[in-house]
Amino acid sequence: MPDVSKNSVTRATIGEDEQGQRLDNYLLRVCKGVPKSHIYRILRSGEVRVNSKRADAAYRIQAGDILRIPPIRVAARPDEVAAAEVAGQAVKADLPLLYEDDALLAVNKPAGIAVHGGSGVSFGVIEALRHQRPLAKLLELAHRLDRETSGILLVAKKRSALTALHDMFREGGAGRGADKRYLVAVQGRWMDPLRHCRQALHKYLLDNGERRVRVDPEGKPSHTVFRLVARWQRFSLLEAELKSGRTHQIRVHLAHLGYPILGDDKYGDFALNRELQREGLKRMFLHAWRMRFPHPLTKEAMSLEAPLPPALASFLHHLSESEVQDYGEAF
């Protein structure tokens, strides 16, 4: 990735790992902190050149292309990634890895840290990884997790792997797609061993600009499969399998069904959440615990697991000691 200068023209040669992406997306990535409006202005004005010629924003860059980028002021990169306080522990650049090869890596993301900076968040997983690996040619998110969700997060290290992973996640749980499973604790006594939820979901914004999702027949088709893992007097533990990948899908489906996720500060039972904090649960109980998928380049069958974080495992142990459990194994 080139260092874009604020004082002189930058010339960048596109490598094989960078080819295939749109010119505007490439510029937005290398010019971190520069407003989109400015990027598109220098494209329209012809200040950006590809092989000495003007190029449209939608042009797909190719290996060997030489880009001329005009002097441009980018956001300063801090010497160190600031720490975020997450469940009482400081999360810095070092993130726990579950798997890594030449094409991708899998992070065991802590709850409370965003996958990327933005919307008032100074940094996220991807910025921390780039800080940790300054010589890496490419580190891009293959998918996303909510800030409050912990567990498996895939990051591509090659453009070809990123494209294949994006295609895979668009396919969902069928065919060549990924099989993504979450562990989630909910309010109420869930009775069905297996239940499909196919409620369409619609995204909207609150007056303060916050994003929310609701069940709406006019929304996008969405499908979650729930399996009962354990049940106590007041709560249940479920496995959620995503067949589609909508924003807040598991959270909204469960709230709509009348089983809000414990600790969910957007769709949950807020009074119960305050009570649960006194019992030791200080975060949302949603964890991406298992993922099975074909390797994006070799097509080898991959299987990754992220154990429950100590805070969630401790809460289940507390439930097993304090309440009668009538389904599933004791924790």
C-alpha cells in the first residue's frame, strides 16, 4: 500500500493482490481519512491518472497499472493503536488468532471492539491488525460482526481470497457457502428442539442517526435456524445458524419471537439487562463459535471454533448452580 504524500504526486504500481478492485475503492482504502467527496472530485477532474490516462471511478485496476495520485492530505496514523476498555480488559493491537495461512487469517474477536473504525469509533479490529502487521500488502474484512458480538472473524490477506470469501458469504449456508453458528442465551423457556425463522428484515435509522432493524414483510428475505442447547427456569441457550447474513439478524429475529438476547442493549429487555449486570453478565450473550467453509483458494474443507469467552462461560456456570436446568448438559 503506497504512502500518499500531501506535498507531491504519488505514483503507485498495482500488484497482483490488488488487481480487480474498483479505482474509487482502491483510493478510498489508501487515502484513509480523506472525505469521499474529495476522492470523487479528483477523479472527475482527471487529477488521478491510470497509465497516464484519465480513468472512471468504476475502472477495475489491473496488475502493472501505474497510478498517479495528486498531493492529498490523509489522516495522521497514531504511533500506537489506542486501547479500548472491553469487559475490564484493554484490547490493543495484539488480537487472538484462531488460524492463519497465506490467504487469510481468523481472529477471535473480543466483545466491545468494532470490526473497523468509524461512526465515532477511533479504531477497530482491522486497524489493529494493520498496525500489528505494517508490512502486510492486504488486510481486508471478509465479513462483519456486531461490535457487541464476540467470536470468529475472517480477514483476507489476498485480493483473490477476499473476492472468493465475499462470494461465499453472499451464498449463505447453502451450496458452497459458509456454515456459521452462534451461541446465544435468551430470556424465556425455549421449547422447540429445532425452529426456523424466516421473517424479512428492514433497516432504518433513528432520529439520532443510529441504525436499527425491524421485521417487515417489505424487507429483505432472512432465514435463521435455531437449535435448543440448554434450558433453565428463566433462560435458554440456543445455537443460531445463519442462512442469510442481514444486519442484526439473530438479535431481531429472537426479539420478534419473544426471546430477546440477554444483555442486548438495542433489542433486549433493558430492565432485565440491569438485573443481569448485578448477576455478572455485563455484555450481550452472542458469540460466533463455529464456522465451516471451503478455503477460498484451495477449496479444502475448513472448520474453526472459538470457545466461549470466560465471561459467558462463567454466567452459564452461575445459571447451572442457581437455577433448575431441565434440558441439556450442565455447565
